Amino acid sequence: MICISVTPASRTFAKVDMLNAARQCDLIELCLDRLVKEPDVADLISGVDKPVLVSCRRKIEGGQFEGSDEQRLAILRQAIVAGPAYIELDYESAQTIPRFGNTKRVVSYTSLRKPFNATDIDEIFTEAKQLNADIVKFTWPTPTLEAAWPLLAAVAKKNALPAVGFGLGRTGLTFSLLGRKYGSPWIYAALERGMEAFDEQATVSELDDFYQWREIDPNTHFIGVVGMGGSEDLTCQCFNRVFKRLSLNVRCLPLMTEKIDKLKSMLEALKVNAIVTSRDLGDEIISIADDLEESAELSQYADLLLNKKGKWQAWNTGWRSAIRILEQTISDGSDNNRPLDKQNVLVIGSGSLAKSMIYGIGKRKGLVSITSPDDKQAQELATKFNVRFVPFQNLYNTLSDVVVIADPNLRSGSGKVEFNPSYLIPRMTVCDVTKMPGDSDFIREARGRGSKIVEPAAVYAHVLATQIKSITGKEVPASEFEPLIQARQQ
């Protein structure tokens, strides 16, 4: 089930919000802690045809109730008399408010600072049973998968009482999807942005449109997507759309981790056999790989890892897509099989992305020059790949047919370690592999100056198609992702 949290400030809006929520959920959480006037719970719940869970949380539990605890307890007692399906009670409230009628008791335990440990959780289940609980609820911060792990264990473990969890923070979404697979009685969502019970709570439309949570079941296989920014969200949406069309019981699982060394064991416990990474984490994620293909080895960067026969294999797919779209842009429909051959290509950067692009351009016979605000690193890289080194202060005297921006930290400007976009002129082809699918500041500058653009959205779509084929073995045209990409950019 999905439980939509409704957090109204007035009784009038409460009814409207509950009616809207009822159309999209199985259970409505009516949060009373923000109501300005004392609620008439019986009246509020009478207008909806879905079961209602009533809560009224103190500030120490993340709620907004401003009155005294005596007032809050009076509201909860009045609420339970109205006969909602569930009443949420904290430990202290559960001690003073007895069971009444058919209303089920959700005894909640909240820690706003850190997760409960395993010993705490075992004791909580024993205590909740003594408090006549029907369901135990855990709420704590889940900024990373590591923090969400005990919460998942509490829900998945076969206990005397069923458990639901609410992960605070963006990775609460990860817990919700895993909770769906591992048997949580329900997962929480907000009706819409601005109506979250807690900051960064996922909305029901996000769960539906991006993650298609309703199709997740105990047999669903997850593909990990490391990173939780806008492009990673879009990756999940695109992949899930394809998985559904192909009738594959596979869905994306967004992941944030602070301890890469522990990620491997958690992925194996969750039976996640493929992960794609954000551009920011490709340097770190490679450390869990057992085998590296050639370009991943040279660049020490991976954006796709596959677990085959118990070994993680690392792949660097991004450069292939960037080179493919770059060549299409240069050839502009001609029959030239090697459009990069003898083209003067200036690569700006000295990190893993630069290494990847130098490797790929070299394979296509482009004439590579490398520059970077860090001259020492750029010179070392030039020596390693046997290409021309250009001191950063001299780049404006360098003739280029193609400019590849491969430094995520490159700043625009006229300073000593900044890149002046006036270098970009109409006859140049410009490619920026640091930000996709949207335009970076440098791509916007290049457009305005009339340069030929390697479209970031086209590169991004090609990367997705390549990764889908590697994961599923199915050919998916890059054009399939274009409507979703365009919709996100509008």
C-alpha cells in the first residue's frame, strides 16, 4: 500500500487535500500537528472512502505541534473516538492512551539525529508489543544507504509485529522502494511538493512516474543508480519506462553511499547485479570492481558495473557515446567513416573524463592536444598518451577544430585558471562531457557564438541506450528516451 501524508493548516483545506489524496493512495495519513484550530476528526474522515491514519507529532519527532503535550494527547484521544483505521502514538502517548474500538495502534519511534542500532530495534519490538501495538513505525535520518540499512533490516525481518519505516532525507526514497519489495505494510509519500510531512519526502507522482512502484513485488530485481541528482532521476525514469515496456520485472534503485567499500556487500545482499553511476562518482565506484575493461583501466573511471559470476566488471561507456555523437556532428550527414581523422582536437581537463576522451579520440585518429588549469597534471597526461601538451596560458594561441571540455570544475572567466569562452568561434565544434543532458554554461556560450554543438541530450540518450543493452541484452533506440529528456528540460 501507499500512504499519502496530508499536512493541512486548515480544516477546509484538509478535506480538499484528503479527497485529492484518496484518488491516488490506499491509506491517508492525516497529520493534525499543523492545524491552526482544533480538528473535528470525525467530520474530516467522513468525506473519504480510504482508510485514515491519524497522527499529531511533537517537534522532537519532526512534527509542528505548538501546544502543550496535554493538548496534543487530548486531540489524539478525540481522534481515536472518531474511529480512524489507525492512530499513530509515540512511546509516551501509547502508555496513556488505551486501545479503543477497532482502531489499530501504530506505535512510533523517532530519532531525528541518527539511526537506532540493532539492539535498540530488538528492544523496541518487545516494548511495542507490551504497549499493545499492531504495527511498529521507525523514523530516522537516511542520508545514505548505510543509514537506511538497519531500517530495511527492521522491516524485512520476520518479527512478532509488522514494521513500517520512514527514512528522512532523499535516501528515504531508496528505503521506500526496498520496503515495497521486502514487505512493508505501506510506504509513505507526499501528495505534492510543498506538502511533505518531512523535508525531501518523495511525492506520489514521483513514485508513480519515475519509479513505477506499484509494479514492484518480492521478485523484482533492482538496478542501482548511484547518485540522486536531476540527471540520475531522469536515468531512473528512462530505464524504468523501458523495463516496463519490455515486460521485465526490473526497476531502478537510487543509491547514495559514503562508504564505497561497504557498498559491495550491500549490493550483494540486495541481489543488485548492475549499477550505473553519476559522473561525479565514477572515479570512486571503480574501487569495487574486480575486472576493468581497457578504457576503464586507463581512465580509472567507470559508469557501468555488471556482476557476472560473482565478479564485478567495470565499463566506461560515456566516451563511446560522446565520440559517436561528436563524429555525427562533424560529418553532418556525409559518408566520411572517420570524421575525426586529422582533426585538431583540444581537450580541456586532466582527470578521468579527459583521459576517457583522449583515449577515444586517439582511437578515431584525431590529433589531440591537452590543456588544463593544472599544467603539471596535463603534462603528465600528455606524456602518458603521447599527445601534445599546451600550457593553459597558451591555449588561446592554439588552433582547434574541436574543443572538448572534460573538466567538471572548469570556471568561465578571464582569470589565470579560468577559461574564456571568447575562444569558441563559429567554425569550431564544441563538446562538453561534464554535464548532461542539459546545457552547461560553456555550451550555452558556444551556441550564442555560433559554434557547432555536440548536443548533450543526444550523448546522454546514447549512453542510456548503450547501458540498457549491456544490462538487458535488448536493443533500445536512443530516440526512445528523447520525449522524456525534452520534457525534463522544458
